[in-house]
Amino acid sequence: MMNTTCYRLVVCEKPSVARSIAAVLGARERGDGFLSGGGYLVSWCFGHLAELSDADAYDEKYGKWRREDLPILPDSWQYTVARDKQKQMNTLRALMHREDVCEVINACDAGREGELIFRTAYNLNNCRKRVRRLWISSMEDAAILQGFDNLRDGAEYDNLYASALCRSKADWLVGINATRLFSVMYHRTLNVGRVVSPTLALLVQREAEISAFQPESFYTVHLDFNGFSAAGERMKEQVDAERLAGNCNNKNAVVTSIVQTEKTEKAPALYDLTVLQRDANRLLGYTAQQTLDYLQSLYEKKLCTYPRTDSRYLTDDMEGGVNALALCCAGVCGTEPPAAICSGQVCSSKKVSDHHAVVPTMAAGETDLEALPAGEREILRLVSRQVLMAVSAPFVYLETEARLDCGGNAFAAKGKTILNMGWRAYTEKGKQDSTLPELSEGQMLPVSSCAVKEGRTTPPKHFTEDTLLSAMETAGANYRVPTKSNDFEGKGGAAERVSFSPQGGNKRYAACDDAPEDAERRGLGTPATRAAVIEKLVATGFAERRKAKKSVRLVPTEAGVSLITVLPEQLQSPLLTAEWEHRLKEIECGELGADEFLAGICDMVAALVRDAAPVDGAEVLFPSGRPVVGKCPRCGAEVTESKNGYFCERRSCKFGLWRDNRFLAAKKISLTKKMASSLLTQGRAYASGVYSEKTGKTYDAFIVLEDDGARSSYKLDFTK
């Protein structure tokens, strides 16, 4: 009898997600690399099962890094499966080609990278079966079931896949070629990347601003009125401030005006990933990567919604559940919910992109918080507190500003009276009243004392992970959407430096009229990748975390400063990434072809390889670390010891003292470090046991170095 069973193969991004989905679908029977049951086969990837191959996979000659082999521009792309992932790739291949599998469901993370992970495995396994797409923002059972009830045709996400693939290939083209180019030029391994390099440039620029800052003193006069004080304007000279204080001492001041203004601070929006990472760093001291890891774990435990989001709102259809969500969050935080829950202010479908904001699930209110790891527990409470603030009433206060005159000089005093704490009732530091006494215009007030206070201007602050994430998020804010090819305007006339050939229309979203407002932000990386970028900078030694009193600073190392010094502005500018993201969004929306985009990247890379020239004197930026034996007689740079001899650190100089020099070999002289140092400092070096080819005898002599600027030679000198 013919087997008529038809299975649906569900492919997840990782095993933990697969187990959760399988449990909901009733697929509880364990297989080798998959689960089955209820008409489903549920399997998984381990993130990227296959990645773009390294350059030497295309040609053995690329195993050596040479400038003459650049640019490397593959005609057809190859992939490599890591050895520890090959078994699972084979499992997926077998499942995809089973005769009883009628369709494949892409259940990888609902985003650009998840689409790339699935499609790569699907295509490399030569699968041609129908694809459906699961798109969910929560791992709760109800959300999973609803997602399976609303599966979409996989073809609807072809443009999303094209955008992801273009991003991956473009990063490969820039990373492989730029890294090899600058490594060869400067004889050091210099990792260069589209996002990593401009992020490092932010750190270097900030440190330069701090180093160049010259503090200036200023002085203000403060009048005390037995209950409140008023301050004058800043003064550059201390003597002027002291003169003013002397004139006001024991005098009367008159109230010239009183202005009261009611001010309102709206509640903050919900968390996207970046803002959560910033707050977690500032309040809890967690790195961006730690926060993402904790949040990912909470997501997989069904306690939080999808973490890698750039949206700070919920969709309109979720408004009815906001009250219950707020009650749940109050329970997590161990506090009371707002008296009035303003659900409408956190819902706006127009401001939601692929996923809504990060919020706890209803399951969070029922979980044993103390059973969670400390990091996960703190992040869950932080996310819950943000919900409570976001649905609260505004913070309202009355600001009173009093203007006073004393001896013809103006002074000001400010007070604040809180009218409604609103969302600030949930902040880590609640606002306090700082009221002024009741005053009236024309009122005379005796000055009880005067004081001159000195202040100093302060330099820009070092980046913390909090502030660096903020800078990364808005780094491309000056990017203007181009209206024609190569029409790219930005700070410092960056048009010709950054733009490349792909044509794009003057409308950003032809097929994306519902694009969220947040799409205007042109940052470095994405919420999903920024943490990894920071970690890569630290891991490669270009940046380091340095503990301060109340924070951890991110500062560039000497190697990081050196790298940015030699990189062209094109690779430092965040505007390149801004343009890329614009083009990738056009691909996602069907406005720009993938081939057109990649052709532009290839043109840019080819031009970079053709035009790049070493920065003069850059050798000093990348010291070899080898022992120094003296100064170069040609250029004055350091000569260091290496395996084959003693060579100038400035490679363009090409001066060297070779150990296997024919003259020395014939005389059976071994060129020691001491002798090389003497040759460089005195022009000659003493040698004993010099062999005579004519007599076969040995003798003592001085070896004299002769160098004409192009070639070095030796002769013997027998004078003492």
C-alpha cells in the first residue's frame, strides 16, 4: 500500500527554538537532528550553516596576500560549511529531499539575517519544494499557533533575501579587499570593515577632541537670600566677578519679573534593542553583547518578545492587550501599575518595521523570577519598567523663573514644583521639588551673602558603551537620499568619496509606503550587529575597555589610532554605510536590482585598490616590535633585527644588512647584532677570524660599511 503521509518540514535558526516550536506542533519524537510528529518534521540550523568562502577557495594564489592580485571580485560565489556544522547540513539535505516532505517552512528569525540563513541552506541543498514563511515576534504558544495559521508564501520575501545576500557579498568584497590591501601596504594585519572601521573612527575622533581640549575658567556670582539663591552671568575674569560681588554685598536686590510656565515631559517610548542596550549599560553596567545574550535567552524562554528590533511601538491591533501587559509588568517589578494606563500612546503600526518593540510576554508575570539567572532577571525587570513608564501619564511640573536686579546687574533664580509625577514615578531617580518662596514683582530682598564660584569648561566625555551605541545609531544622520546617480551630499563634501554607481530613484520606498518613521535613522550597523561590532574592535586589539570611577570607557588603542590614520576617509565615513542601507532598503522594496548594487560595490573596490597610496612616514605608526640595532644611514628610521638580517623599518627605504651576504660568507664572518650596531653607529665593526681565500689563514680586521643610497657593500680595513 502506498504511503500517502505528507510532512511539512520546519527549519528553525537554532535547536532551542526548534524544540519550542516542535512542542507546540506536537512533534515530540526524536530523530537524529530533527523532531517529528503531528505531520511535521522540525529541524534546525546552527546560525549560518554555510558562509561565503575565503578568497583562496577561488584560486590557490590568494593564499598569499599580494597587492597585484587585488581586487578579488568573484564571478560566481562559493560557500564553505564549517566542519562542526556539516552533519546538520547533511541532515537538512536528507530531510528536504525526502519524498514524503511536501513543503518547507522557513521558521528562522523573522528578519533579514534569518532569511539569509534559511535560503543559503535551502539553495545549497538544491531543494525545489514549496516554501512557506513563519513570521512571529514571540515564542509564546499562542503566537506560534497564530503564526502557523497565517503562513505566507516564501516568494513574498525574495526581495528581503536579495537585500540580505547583497549585504553579505558587499561586506565580503570590502572586507577581503580592503583588509588585504592595507595589510600589504603597511606590512601588518589590519582588519578593515564597512561598519567596524567607521565605528573605530568615532572612538579615535573623540579621543583626539579630548586631547586637544583646552579648559577655560569662568566665574559666577551667587547671591544668597536666606532661602534661595540667584546666579549672575558667567564672567571670564575673576577680578570682575569679585568686583561685582563686592558691589552687591549687603545691598538689596529687586525682583524685576516672575514667569511661571507649566511644562510637560512625555513618557518615553518602549524599548528597541539599541535603547535597551544603552540603558542596561548605563544602569546595570552590562555590555551590549551581554544584554543581547540575556534578552535572547528570555525570548527563547518565552518571557520576552523578539529582541533584534528597531521599533519602539506596538501595532494598533495590540492596543486591547496593553492593560493586561501593564499589570503583568507591575507584577514583575513588584510595584503598582499606573492609575491610568495610556495604551494608545504605545501603539502605532506606522512606526513598526519588521517587529514591534521589546516587551515582556504574559508568561513573565507567572514565572519564578528568582529562578532566573541574575542578568536575565535584571533585564526582564528593566524591560517591564519601561512598559510602565511608556503607558504612564506625562510628567508635569511648574517652572518658576525669577529675574532680579542688584546694582544694575541681572541675576536669575529657578524653581520647580511637581504637579504630576506621571511616568517619572518609575524612574531610578525621582524628581524632587525645588520651589522658590513666594515672590512678587518690585519686591526688595536683602542680600545676606555673596560668593564667587569658579567653574571650568569640560572636555567631551569618553565614550561608554551607552554613548557609543547612541553615536552608532545616528552616525549617518547627515545622509541625504540621492535624487540621481552619484548625487550624494554629506558633511565635508563626501559625495565623490562615498557614492558609487547603482542607480536609485528619488523615492525611498516605492513599494514601502508604510515604511516606519525610524527608517530615517542612518546608523552604523543594525540593532542586531552593533554589539558584535564593538566586541570585534576589542577582540582585534583596536579598542579596549578601561574602567573609570562610575563607568567603563571605550577607548582606541595605539593600533586603532594608527589604523584610522592611514585609512582613506571613504572607509572611515559613516555616510558609506548610510548609503548602503538606503540601497539595501531599495532592494528590499523592489526598487533596485541586486546586480546593479553589487556592480557599484565592485567599482568602488576596484577604485580603492587602484588609487590607494601609503601615507608618508606611516612606518612609525606600526612598529614591528623587533629589537632595534641602530639608525638607517639613508633615511634615519630605525633598523631592526629579523630572521634574515637587519633592515630599515621604513620599507620604502629598502636598506638592509643581510646575514647571507656573499662577501661576508666568503670571509666566513657571521654578522652578529653587535657588529650590525657598530656598522650603523660607527661605520665599521671589528671582526676576528677573518678567512683568507688566498692563504687559507685567518686574521683580524675591521669591516667597513659603504652605502651609496641605493646599494650597500663592505670592504676590509686593517688600520686600528
